[in-house]
Amino acid sequence: MCDEITSGLDPLARDAVLALLGGLLRSGRIEALILISHDLGTAALADRIAVMEDGEVVEVGAAGRVLGAPEHVFTRELVAAEGTFAVAGD
């Protein structure tokens, strides 16, 4: 479980940490990862995403679908504020 693992990191260090985690997942050295983040760019590493608003889950689904075609208004606002994403597996 990684809780805000990249918060406070500069972009280069953030990218290195995400590349390391992605490599560990692809290699099978870790089988599962729960990643908690306010940064949707970090969440793009995930296969599935759950979006929370005020402590309540408002949307769950495949990362590509949630980030590419969000259904809930809060998720749409988050995605619009962050920009575009390259999602793992896409």
C-alpha cells in the first residue's frame, strides 16, 4: 500500500518512483498495489481506479475508462483540471 508516495517529490523523482513501481508490477515481483493519491497522473499507473468525494466512493472502473470517459461529475471535474493521461496498458 502506497499512500501519497509521490507527494512532495520533484517531477523527475516522481517519474522514477512510478517507473520503478510499474516495472515491479510488470515483472510480477509484486502482484498487487493499492495506490492512494490526489494526483491523477500517479493514479494512471493503476488498472482500476476508485474516485472519492468527501470520503465516499463516487466512481469505480478501469483506469482508461475512468480517466478517458468519466461518468461522475466530480471525476469529470478532476480530469478536466489535470489534463490528459497516458494510462498503463493503453
